[in-house]
Amino acid sequence: MGLDDKTYRQRVRQAKFRSFLGRRAMRDTGFIDRLCRRFLERAARSDPKKSFMRDELIDSDTGYDAAELERYQRGEQS
């Protein structure tokens, strides 16, 4: 039994466990079901600092203010 077989079996077990968690979280009828839902929510949450959709201008609040944006949209020169 090589390393490839071991990693394959591990990935299969992980997939079965995730499927089990998903089925239990969908039911949401008892305490264990709610606990499974919490586990899935934590596992699926991503770090907002690593998001590719982040915009540095918005985060640092250095973009246009509302009055500048209105003047720009009307085509006025500042």
C-alpha cells in the first residue's frame, strides 16, 4: 500500500464526513444538527483580508466623497 493509496483513502473519508455534516446541517431539527451547521459555517468562512475582491481605496477610505462623485457624474470640472 503506497502513499497514493493512503492519501486517496484519506480524501475519501474527508468527503464522506463533509457529506455527513451537510446532510445533518440541512435537517436542523436537533442540537447535533445545529452543531453541524455551525461547523460548516466556520469551515466555509474565508478570511476577509485574503479576499481577491478587496479594494484598497475603499478600505482606506481615500476614494471620492459624495459631493465629488456627484460633480464627476454631472461632468463638471473641479
